[in-house]
Amino acid sequence: MPTQRVQRVLQLGSTLLAVSSLGLLAAPITILAAIPDLTHRASRHAFAGALGLTALATVEFLLALVPVRRGERWALGAAAIPFVIVGLPVFVVDATNVARERLLNTLAPQALGFVLGTTALVLCGIGAKRLDRRPPARPKR
């Protein structure tokens, strides 16, 4: 695969990953909008969780735009961690605990985010693997 195509695959994958990370901000915005009173412990925990999710989305966004776009494999692995540690457990908890009439509205955006994020990670993985196979550039004389 020529270098230019590899760069395009990485750029597309990292752009999709950045977009999917911005989609993660929907949850903290929804959480913060629903917190009635910070004088209760559960509300303060929800507030802290929303801030944590915001920080996670920000780090994911920065990973997508800088090291993942350059094809750095460590960043690709780091970008996959939130899907496993946060995304999948939240999806399972929502699927088993959200009221039936709100299930589609709750799970559809999450499923779309998984598809988008997984597609992005696969594209970045393909691009990074192709970069690894390139022969080193010869020094000019």
C-alpha cells in the first residue's frame, strides 16, 4: 500500500475516532442536566462521574488527533481502552436496567458510537500496520 494511501486510511480512521470521542460527551451533558441538587451524595457522585467521562472524551479526542493519526501503535491501544472499560459495561447495564419504553433511545446512540469507534480503530490499526511494514527511508547523498 503506497504511503499516501496509508496516510489517508490513518487520517480517516483518526477523524472518525475523534468524532466518536466527541459523541461520548452526550452522556456527561445528559447527566449534568439531570442533577437536581448537589447537596446529596448521589448527585455529587453523578457530578464527579460526568466530569470523569468528560476528561475521558477529551483524552480520547487528543489521542485520535495526534499520536493515532501519526500511526503510533501505543496510542491505538490506549484509545481502545475506554471502549472496553467504560463503553461495554455501560451498554450492558443500560440494556438490562433501562425501562423498556426508553431502551431504543438509550441504546441506539451507544450502538452507533460503538460501530463508529470500532470502524475507526480498525482503520487506524490497518494504517498503523502498513506504516510498520514500510522500508526505512534511505538517507539522501
